[in-house]
Amino acid sequence: MRSSFSALPVVLAGALLLAGCGSQAAGPGSRGGALSPEPLPGASSCGVVPSGGSAGPEKDGVKITAVRGACAEFEVTNREAGPLSYSISLTFMAASGGASVTAEEAVLSVGSGQTVKRTVVGPLALGSVPAGVRIVKVRSVPSAEASAETGPCPPSGVRVYADQGNAAMGLRAVGLHLENCGTGTTRLNGYPQLQILDEEHKVVESVQVLQGGSAIATGTGADGPPEPLALQPGERAQAIVVWRNTLEAGVADPVNAPYLRVRAQAGSDPVMVIPELDLGTTGRLGVGAWQREDRKG
């Protein structure tokens, strides 16, 4: 449901193909928003294949520059005023015409005006060299607000991130998680403060954020009352965000907002997560109070 910057640099919906990227540059055969390779003899790892200069499909500052065997080379250009961290979804299309497989690449802290180049290795699930690669989705957040489940502890001493969420019969639920990764005690008592943002990072004013999830649905874990929490280093809390993807003709335009800016409480540093809020025409988003979360595993 959501995109994340907390996983490995490349997260694939399948295993990784570690070699076999032949020397195949993007050429005029690109069509339909995807880039198609022209197989050439030989194979090598992606890292040592010479870069090609052919232009390819572009979406929101991301451009595929070459497809080489099972590998796709692309570049990210930040045209905004400040540094951004990107989550990019690329689909590898099977040559056999079968099911495609999507890879998600995190590109962190691209400076304003900077262009960064990356290579994605195609998934083994395709069973062969892909017929082409398509940019499916590009998401970006200010680098200072990027969420992370692991890595260095932020200066605030707390780490906030979102999980993958659940969706069933039009009801959505995503967990917001807060970990005290600092050295002191983190105190909470109440609800996270939320702002809904559209694809242009503009605040969506038409949606009402409700405290408690019972106005949306019961039994989601977002119904409990606030309680004071004192989190020691390593302890965590969670709050559940719930909404319905209901469409009612003639009521309003559907709202699809990728981003959610989260403050653990008033005055906290903001963190932007990407739950992909498909709110339909409901105009409402519910959020539960912070509750203590027992660490598992």
C-alpha cells in the first residue's frame, strides 16, 4: 500500500538476478512509455556495463536511460528547491507476455538541481530478459522529513514510520509506529497530528481528520482512549490511521493523496510517510491515539 525509504536500496517483488545484463542500450524501439532491449551477445554484471546515452521514458524527474539485458539504468533529477528522497516503482515486463514484476528503488537525498544515476537489476520471477521496463510511480519527500524504520537515530531521538497497512472491502488501515531511539524518555499523551498532502505536496483541505477510528469503523485498533505513555530507549508506540475508499456519485470528486505529514504531538519534528490515501468521496480520515506497542522478534 505504501512506499518506504526504510528497506534495502532495491526491494523487489521477487528474487534478484545478480548477473546476465548484456550490453544493450536504449534505442528508438522504445514505445508505450517503456524501454525495450535489443539482445546482444555476452553477459556481465550491471556495474561494469558501459553506460548508454539514449533518451528514454520520463516521469516526474525520473528517466530510463538504458535497458541492458535484465538491468535497467535510470536517472533522477530534482527540480525542486530543496533536497528530496525518492521512492520509484519500475515494472519489468516479461518477454513471454506473462505477468510483469515490479521493483521499488529508494534514492535518498538528491540535492536541488542534482541528477543521480542508478541501476536496477531485474527479478528472477520473469524467467528471462524482460521485454521492457516502465516507470510506474514516482514519490518524493523532503529529505529532512523522510521516514526510516532503521538507520541512524534522528536528532529528535524518535523514529516515526508507517507499515504496509491492510485493505479489505473498501476499508483501509495503516499503522504509524514511533520508536524511542534516543537516550532519554519520550512522553506521549494523545493523537498524532496529521496533514494530508497531494502529489504536488500541497495540503488537502477537503478531508476532515478525526480523532479516533470509530467514526470510520470499529475493531481496527484505533478506538482506544488516549493514555499517558513514557517510552524508555528502545520502546515503541503505534497509532492506527483508518479510512474508507467509498465512491458516491455526484457528491464530490474522489481524493487520492499519496502523502501524510505526521507530527507525534504538537511541536514535534514532521515526518512524511506515503500511505497512498485513496479516500474516495468520504472526506474523512480517522486516527487512533498513541498506544504502547510490544516489540516482537
